[in-house]
Amino acid sequence: MLIITLTVLATALHIGLCFAGAPLLLGLVNKLRAWLLGRRGPPLTQPYWHLVKLLRKSTLVPDTATDLFTFWPLGAFLAVTVATMLIPGFATGLLTAPAADYITVIGLFALARTATMLGGLETGFGFGGAGAAREALFGLFAEGALLVLLLAFALLAHSTSLDGIAATFRTAHIGISVSLGFALAAMLTVALTETGRIPTDNPSGHLELAMVHEAMVLEYSGRLLALLDYAGMLRLVAWMNLIGTIFLPFGMARAADILSWPGGLALWVVKLLVMAAVLSVFEVSRAKMRVFRVPEFLGAALLLGMLASVFLFVAARIGA
Amino acid sequence: MFGLPGQGMHLHLDALSLLFGCILLPQVVAAAVAGMRASVAFWVFVLGMALALLAGDQFTLIFGFELMSAASWLLVLQGDRKPATLYAGIAIFSGACLIPALFLPASSLAFVLIALGAGAKAGLAPLHSWLPRAHPAPPAGVSALMSGGMVKVALYVLIRYAFINLASAQQPWWGEALVAAGALSVLIGALRAVLEVELKTALACSTVEHVGLIAVGLGLALYAKASGDAALAGVALQAALLCAVAHGLFKPLLFIGAGEVKHATGTTSLNWLGGLMRGMPRLGALMLLGLVGMGALPLGPGFAPEFLLFHAVIGAAATGGILARIGFSALLAVLGIGAALALAAAVRIIGLGFLGRPRSLHAAAAEDLRRGPLVAMVLLGALNVPVALVPGLLLQLMSPVILLLAPQAHTLPLTYAPLTLLILAGFAALAAGFVQTRWGVRGLQEAPAWNGGFGRPPAWLPFGDPHTQVSATGFAEPVMRVMGKGLLGVSKTDPAERFLFVPLFRVQTRLVRLAERVRRATIRERLAFVFTVLVVFLLVLGLGEGG
Amino acid sequence: MNFALFAIGLPFVAAALLGLAGTPRQGAIGNAVASLALFGLTLAVFWGHSAGLVAVDPLAALFGTVSGFVGLTAALVNIGYVSADTARMPAQRWRLYHALFQIVLGTTLLGLYADNVGLLWAAMEGGTIAMTLGVSLYRTPTGLEAAWKYFILGGVGIGLALFGTMLVYLAAQPALGPGFAAMSFTALSAHAAHMDGALLTLAFVFILFGYGTKAALVPLHGWLPDAYAEGPAPLTTALSGLLINVALLAILRFRHLMQANAAAGGSAMPPGPFLLSLGLASLFLAAFSFSRRRDARRFFGFSSIEQSGISAFAFGIGGPVAIFGGLLHMVLHTLLKSGLFLALIRAASLRGSASPGNYGFSHLRGLLQANKKVGWLLGACIFALTGLPPSGLFASEFIIISQTIKKNPYMSLPLGLGLLLCAVAISRNIGPLLFAPASYEKPKPAGRDAWLVGLHLVLVFVVAFAMPGPLVNLLSHAAETLQ
Amino acid sequence: MSLTFSLAHLMGGIILLCAFLQLSQRRLAAMITLYQLEALILSVAALWQGYAQHEMALYLTGLITFALKAVLLPWGLREIVLRFNMVRAVETAMPMALSMILGLALIGVAVLVVLPTTMRSISLTREDLAIALSVVLLGLLLMIVRRNALAQIIGFLSMENGLVLAAVGMPGMPFVAEFSVALLVLLAFLVVGVFLLRIREHFDTLDLSGLEEIERRGR
């Protein structure tokens, strides 16, 4: 009984923190980027105000759009939300753990991407279409890479559920192996693409011909745009959670024993901070690449993933 | 009594044929309702499939199989004369491969023949390139049944023989070969599904992809059976069979819908459609359901099979040597890319066919579903829901089939729980709604969209200039540029045609010329033929008996 | 009483009468009446008993009945043909035509019923001569040329057959000694074991070439397509299939002698290879000759070559079941092909005239516009030729292929390939023939005798898939004895 | 008895020689003469066998052969030659020498084929059979190497002589007369066929190269 209540509590806490903190995390990243660029940058709470402002504004619908226009942002938002709920943050063994299969998560991200693409095609003008086409292209290699990576993890952890992977990686001493290095590199590549950061896409750039994600949401305004933006923030959190869960599982709390929560929470915040810092440093130090170089970028990630699983085999053979 | 002289015809029903019968039934009903009721050839077609499924002896099996081919050939012929001959060729080829295979003792040769025959009929690479030509030709109901049903019957033959009748002689490489063919079909099928401009052709290509998925599952199961891996066999079979069920439900839905698009707009070329959701909302909604399945999106009917299939591949990769490891990780990559391609294809069909602005006045003036097709599509759509939401239940229903195919296989409960996801999504939706109502502003106001700085369209284009929105070709262009050129070449011709059919036709023409030369022979030359052969025979005789 | 003698005699009497008097139309009607009586007699043969030179075994009786039936339907369609085409020939030549019609039937029955190699040979020669005259009946240059080919090739074939027949007689000497006994099939097959094997083999080669010419096996087929295309349709196409049957049955019987001798340890070679090679040659030559045919009757001439090749192949495979398949194939093909030609005559007369030269595919295409019934019937017949179900040929071909796999697996590969090519080549023509958009014409009546084609088709289906028990026993027993 | 055989051999040999010489002839008239000789010998052989075997049928055969083949047919053929004035040489399809070599080879084949057969207690020895077979094959060869319809007929006729030669040797073989008569009907038809072809003003020559109408139309 107690355990159940604790699990429920932990899950609620996880969900609540993720949802509440998502804008903050984005604000943090923007702040750090600004600092690294030598500017003062917007306040940390800027994203919250942004959302509120959008909620207050009235929502426009292009006259050429169909009735499903309002549906796509909701779809994208819901998909990301569910993904965020599934991916463990500060603790393992959450209520959602049984459903939290890696492949399901990939599917949910694909679902979100699909909804965004359709939203981009909705109005029937050039930019949305171009953005959707490019997004579809990126999706190809991203999914391939993610699946190949999963193979590496599953072979190590003998499980494809995120919880299982995290648990195994935390307890069993896998150590720093070459394959995990490859896997991490590949994972980061895919994460950058999926969250629409530099070098594959520029979240702050609004040059029509270059943008991908922005192009698809170009026609959205008001609360629909708020939904989309909030979904973007959640996606960032979700990905950071994913990477944290798989690659930095140490010190994660167990939902069942309340005593391990504080440590877990603290470590989780630290992990997010570190990742945000790394992300902003990386973004500042790199320039956006041409659209048709992105597939090569992701293809490299795919190959890295395959290498990872192959090296695992070798490592298993040489007993390392 | 009816049947082979002196032997008659034997029927026999078991779990496997029952399952495939269940796959077939709704499509048949739907196709009949959708307007094929009156056609005799259609019912002969159905009869052939039923006979093939219920066959208790080789004659009945081949009879039904070829009857199915013949009837569908006639239907294709009525639709479009061009692909009919190729289709007849493939159909008879599969018959010519199957008949020997049924009589040979259980051996690898028998399996190869079965795989060739059934694979050719199912559109398994490299013998697939007829399918995107032939399946779109007949009326929608028949296309639906061909894509959703006939292909399954071919797979049924493959399953029955590979798993049951030839089980005594099975080799690991059977599975590997099947997996390879399946992977190839997945890649080519999905890629072409993204590139094709014709709606029905794109759907047919996606059929090739799904046949590939099923073949991969079956191949893995064979491989597991041969290497005695019970769990893997179970999950692989689950994947294959569930994929067959799902595909048998959403593909006919899509084909019937495509037929309605054709009926309403007079074309199925995505470059002339657009904005149909406005004129045909019901069709749009049903197509959306089907396409969610085709794109293997979560909460759709197509996701659970992919999910299981990925698990199966991962499970297979854990076993075997370094080559198997490399091979299976490559397979996983191919499946992932294939899934993403299928997703892109689905997005393309929805986004360019049903959303955005019409690209032609026909598309703008389209009227919604007729009654019959509506009923058919609603039926299929309703049947899609349980596959999408309670796949676990279906898998339990299928367990006897799986035990029939792989007696030692044991199956695990499905870890993909769509209902849970729905509940979570419900919570989130409630929260979002609350926030909206609490702090947000209600109401939507229409405003002209910014058309990217293009000039005002002429008055006779009520929906603006079609050329200012992305075309189907344009949407596929990045994929074509990155993958298409590599796999299909610039001309977008299927490699199977380039490397298989074209050379064959060349040989055939050469032989025809030879035959013509013989026919042109004068009387003297004909006498000379006779004479030479006679002398040859006599020589054979003399030497044969003298020596 | 011996109905067989009446059955053989009737046509010749009728031929004499029809040849002497009557307007074309009267002749046609008399023809039909005679054929009807003949059909009755061929049925009666089953119950009559016969001995001596004309001793009918059940197999012969069966094929006799089939021939009678085909003759009857052909004669019925012939009425319409004649009355439509009267103007093209003077009356006395029409008389000749009707006489020939009956003579062909008579020689066919003689060849089937005769229990004597000499009579068989004589019958074949008579048939050859009658057909030759029939082919050159219209006196067109191409017709004369076709007739000339028929003369030369058929004559040579007949000569070789005669030589073979004499050799058989010679080979039977050690067993049966001089006299008629050495020429009767029953006696020969009873004493096959004691015949001179080497001589018998030699004889078989000549028989194969002689009667193979009549059965149009490649490379002896040269006369057939032109002969089919140039003569008056009911005579040279609908009936000529019957002579092919006689020739195939003769080959089968002689093959049986050889097989029995070889089986009994005689010095005869097994006959399989000869038949297999000729059969496959026919199959493949036909397969590649189809695609460039412009004249429908030539086209189906090649298909006849293909079909008799298949039967020869089945006989080459040997064994009761394969021979059963071969015989079944012969029966089905005879019924089907004659029905097809009747439909073709109807179709051609829909487009004007059914006289030679009006059977070009380009001339017939888009039949459904002219008349749905005829179009579908013709399409069904052509489709049935491909051997895909529900065509009856499927059953026989299935039996043959399965036996081939059991007996001689490697032969099943070329057989399957050949069948595949032929079926594809044939099916290619159906589309244009039925559905091609022809220049607009208003639908014409199908003619009263179109139902006959349907009757043929139904018979083919029933015989193949719902064969009555007695027939099964008859055929399988015949196959047993002739294996 | 030995006299019977030796005489039979002798006649058979002469017939074979005639058949062989026909290959070497360029002019129709010569061929016809050779054929006439052949038929003459054949009738004599038939009569001789009839005498040897006391067979009425064989006497009949011999008479028919003499009357029709040795007298009537040659006359008819000569008529045709004169009528169409084909006295000059007819063109051959292959060099004389080659055709004769082939002829020799064919005789070899015939012997080779007949060799293994065991003739127990039959008046017709294997040599006779070999001769008959060679005559048949030579006749066929003649039909092939001559471009002229008439030459083809002559070839066919000599082939048929070979048949009758084999037939008369068979002890008590029924139908011999009937066979030869039936064959003759066929031959008559061949001749009539030539007339038909000629009567039609279609082919200005009997050279068969003018006889490929259908092929040229390529149906």
C-alpha cells in the first residue's frame, strides 16, 4: 500500500517537475547561450511569459486551412507529453515504467513529428511544405539511428524498457566502454536533430529558406502556437531525461523508497544543468549546416550506432 | 464428385486457415459492399482464395490459387490492359513453381520453389515490380482485395509449407534468405511509396513494404525454429501474423478510399489533389485512420506489429556470431528507415491529398463518399480500432496458430499498452484544456495566410495558384535526392525491372526471331528438318543398339 | 451387332450422296443429318460388340464418340457458314466440300476403330487426301500453296508410316508368323514380348515420324498452320483436330508395343526419349511462334501443335497415370479447340465473312462491341487454352506435371517453362480481342448456334472436374492396358 | 532358294543404284528415265517374289507397278516436262558432289541401323531391308536437294519404290497390292496438284522458290 502511494507520489512529482520546469530549462539554455555570446540575455522566466502572452493573444486560422488545423498542435503536444511522462527523470520504478518501452517512446516522438509536419502542410503554402519535406527526410535517419542504438542498449541491459536499461546501467558496472562512447555520440546527434537545435536547425533563426521546425509552425498563432512551443520545451526535457537515464543513471532514486528521493532529485537537477551547459556551449561553438548535409550527419550517427553494437560483441568476446 | 478425375477434392480447416479466413472475410464483405457485388469474376476470385485457404490436397490448393490468379487477371484486364500480361506471367510463374514444390519431398529445393512461387504472388522482392503496376489497375474493391487478401493467401501458402509441411527438412538459411528478401522489399517498397505520385500506386508500393515486414517476421521465426529459440520464434510469429491482420484491415480501407477519390475527382495523382478534407471530411477521417496504420504510428493498428518485429530482430541479434550481429543491426537500421519512409509516405498522402489547398478544380469540387463505400470503409475502420487498442488480446487469440506453426514457441505478454498511453494523453489533454479555459482566450478568427510573398492569384483560381504550394514530387524531392538516386537510379525505375525483366524480355525476343526463321522455312527446308531429325534418330538407334 | 461397321460405312455413303447432288444449303442440311445419325451410331458402338479387322476397344469407342460429337456440332455450325458463304464457290465444289466433310469423319472413325495397322494406315492416307483437297478448295494462291505443303509433307509422312508399319509386321514375324494376325493390335500387344525388339524400335521411329506428321509434332508440323488458315473453316479447323487424335492414338499404341517388349526384356529401346524430345520441341516452338501471329487460325494452329506436344510428352513420361493425363488432355483439347473454332467462325461472320483471310486479329479485335455473347464465349475458349482454372485443361496438365515430377523430375522444369510461355503468349491476345476499342458498330445478333460453343465449354469443364465414374474407369483401364 | 535370294539382291542392288544415280542427274528427263528403269526392276522383283512365294497378290502388285509406274507415270511426267518445257537442267540446292556424298552416308546409316536386327526365318534378309531403307532415304534426299516441284515428285516416287520393294519382300504380308494402289492414288494426287498449281496463272514456274507466298506475307 505504502509502496503504491509512494510510487504514485513519485510519478506525480516527476510529471509535475517536468511540466513546470520545461520552460525554465529552455530559459536556462537561452541564458547560457547569451552569456557565452557576451550578452546579458533574457531573464530565466522569459519562456513562461512567452507562453502566457500567447495564451492571451487571439488565435488566427488561415482561410485556406481545413478543420484539422487546430488538431495538429494538440496531437504534437499530447505525444510529447506522454513521452515525457514515460521517460524516467529523477527516479526509476515510476508508475509509468511498465509502458515505458524505448520503442514506444521512439514511436511517440515520431507521432509528434508527424503532427507537426501535417500542421505545416495544412495551410498549403510553400514554406510549410518545404519544412515538412525536410523534417521527413531527417526523420528517416533519426529513427534508423535510434533503433540501432537501442540494439546496443538492449544487448547490454537485456531489456528494452527504459526503466530496465537505467536499472541495469546503474547497478551493473559496465564502466566506460568504447561502444557506449559511440552510442552517446550517436544519441546526441539524434537528440540535436529531434529537438531542432544547431547544427541541424536554428531555433532562434527565422530565415524562411533555412528553417525547418519554424517553417512548419509558421502559420500558427495564439494558444495553438503556445501548445507547439510548450511541446518543444517538453521535448527538450524529455530528451535530456532520456540521455540522462541511459548514460548518467548513477544516483537515480527508487520510487519505492522515499529516502532516496532528495539525492535523486538533486542529482537530476545537476544533470540537467550540466546537459544544458554542454548544449549551449556546443550550439555556440558550431554553425548551422546546410540542409542536405544533415542526412550525412545522421547517417554517421546511424553507422556509429551499428559500430556500437558490433563493438559490444567484440568486447563481450575479449571479456572486457 | 467435383475435383481431379478419380480423386476428387479434399477440404480441411485448421487454426491457420481459420486465421487467414478471418483476415479475408471483412475485406470481401467490404469490397462487395463497395460496389463489386455484381461482378461474377469478383466472386470467382473470392471462391479461388477460399479454396486455396481450405485446401486439403495439392490439387485443391493449386486449383484455388490459380483460380484466384485467373479471376484477378481478368479483373486487372478489364481495368487496364497494359499490366495484365505481366501479371498473367507472374501468376502462371508462381503456379509453375508451386506445383513441383508440392510434389517434391521435403527438401531445400522444395522450399526455394515455394518461396519463389508464393513470393512472386505476394510481391516479395526481387519479384515485386509487377505489383505496383497490377494492383492499381482494377476497380477499387478488387485492388483492395488483391492488396489485402490475395497477397495474404500467397503468404498463407508460404507459411503452411515452410512451417508445417516442410518442417522436417528445415535449414537455418531458409529463414535468413526470407529475411533478406523481406528487408529488400521493405526498403524498395517504402521508398517507392514515398516517391510515387499516383495514390493507388503508392499504396501498392506500401503493400510491398508490408509484405516485406511479414516476410522478415516469418524468416526470423524460421531461423528461430531451426536454432531452437522458443521465445524468438514466438515473438517473430506474433509480429508476422499481427502485421498480416493489421495490413489486411487498413490497406483495403485505403484502397477503397482511393477509389472514392478517383470517383470524386477523376484522378488519383497527388499532384492534382489537395484540400479534399474540406469537400470529403468523412473520407478524410477514414483515410487518416488507415494512414496512421500504414505509417505505423503509435495508437494506430500498424504500430504493434512493428513493435514486436523490432523486439524480434533485437532478440535475434543477441544470438549468433559476429556476422549475424552485423547483419541484424543492419536489418534493424533498414527496418527503422523503412518505418520512417512509410511514415513519410503516409504524411505525404494526407498532407498533399487531403490538407492544404486544392491543386485542381475537380479536387475543389469533390463530393463526399457514396453510400456503399462509406459503409465498407466504416466497417473496416471499426475493425481497425481493436487492432489498434487491444493488440494483446488479439495475440492471445492467435496463440493456437502460433503453437500450430512452432509447437515449442512460447510467447510473452505485449509490453506496448496503447490504452495506458491513451489514459495519459487524456490527463494531459484535460490539463491543457483547463489551462486554456482558465487563462486563455477563446475563439478562432479566420485570416488570409501569408503566401510567402507570391503575387495575387488570378480570379479563375479560387484557391490560389496551385504552384505556390509544394507538389507531391516536390515533397518527395529530398528523399529522392538522398536515397532514391542511390537505390533506384535517376530514372526511378525499379531495380528488379532493370536487372530481371528487361534481360528476360531481350532473350524472349531473340528466341521469337529464331522461331520466326523456322516458320519462314520453305517446303524444302521443312523437309530438310524432318530428314535431319529422322537421320539423327536413326543414328542414335544404330549406335545405341550397335554399341 | 457390330455398329462400328455402320459407323464407318455411313459417312462414305453420305459422302457419295452429298457429292452427287444438292444445292449448297441442302448439302449442309444433309451433312448435319448424316452427322447426327453418325453421332448416334458412335454412341451405339459402346454397346455393340465387334471383332476381326474392326474390333473396337473402349478407348477407341470413346474417341469415336468425341469425334462424332465434334462432327455434329461442326456440321450444325456449317449450315450457317454455308448459307452465308454460298456465293464464293460454284455449287459442285460445295458438293465436293460436303463429301470431303463426311469422308474426313469416316476416315477418322476408320482409323480409330480399326484393329489393324494396315487399315489404320489406309485411313490416315484417306484423311490426308481429303484434307488436302479441302485445303485447296478455295483455289486461292495461298490456299494452293498450303495444299502443296500438305501434299509433300503429308505424303512423305504417309510413306514413312507405311515403312514403319511394314517393319512392325516384320518384327512380329518371330512371334506371330505371316498373316493378318501380325497386323492386329490386340494380337501384337499380346505377343509384344516375343517380337524382334531391334526391328520394333526401328519401326517405331518410322511410325513416330509418319504419324507424328499427322499429329503435327515439331519438326513435322510444317503443314499445319497454313492448312488451318487457308481451308474452309468448319472442315480444315474444326475437324482436323480429329485426325490429330487418330495419329496420337496410333503413336500411343505402337509405343505400348515397344514399352511392353522392353519391359519383357526384349531388345527394344524404351520409347520415352523420342516422344519427350519431340513433345518438348513442339511446346517450345509453339511458345515462341505465338507472339507474332496476325491470323487467328494460324495462331490456334500453333496452339494445336503445342497441345499435341503436351500429349506426346505425357506418353513419353509413361506409366498409367501420365497416360491417363495424356488421353484426358486429348479429349479435352479436342472438345475445346473445336468449340473455339466454332466461336471463331461466329466471330468472323459477325465482322462480315467467315471465309479464309477474315481471321486477322486486327480484323476481329474489340469483339464485345459487336456481340457480347460471342465475345465472351470466344474469350472463354481462348482463356481455357492457357490451362488456368477453371479451364478443364488445368486438370490434365496438373496430372501430367505431377507425374513428370514423380517419374522424371528434371523434365518437369522445361515442361513447366514451356507451359508458362505458351499460356502467357495465348493470354496476351485475349485483352485486345475482347476489350480493345473498335470503331463503333451496332451490336449484331449472335446467331442461333452460338450455344453450341457454350455446350463445348461446359462439356470440357464437366469432363475435367466432374468426370463420371464409368468414364474414369474407362480411361484409367485404357491407360493401364496401354502403359 | 539361294537363286531366289541372289536374284532378289541383284534387283535390289540395281534399284538402289538407280535411286543413287538420280541424285547425280541435272536434267529431269534423265531422272524420269532412271525412275522408269527403277520401276521396271521393281515390278520384275515383285513378280519374281510372287513366283518364289507363290503369292497371287505379289503378281498383282508387279503388274500394277509395271503398268502404272513403269509406263503411265513416266509418260505423264514427260508430258509435263515437254508442256512446261523444262528440258533444260533444273537448279540444285546443293553441289552435286556433296549430295552424292550425303547419299553414300545415308546408305551407311541404313546399314548401320539394320545391322543389329535379327532376321530369323524370314525370306527378306537384312541386306534387302537395308537396300529398301537406303532407297527410301535417298528418295527423301532427292526431294530436298532439288528446287523443282517435278524433281521433288520424282524423289517421292523413288522413295515409294523403296517402300514397295520392302513390301514385296515380306512373306505373305496382306494388303501389299492395296498399299501400292493407295500410294498410287496419292501420287496421282501429287501430279494433279502440280497441274492445279500450274493451271493457276500464279506461279510462272514450278521452281519452288516462287512458292513462298505465305512466308513473304509473313502472317
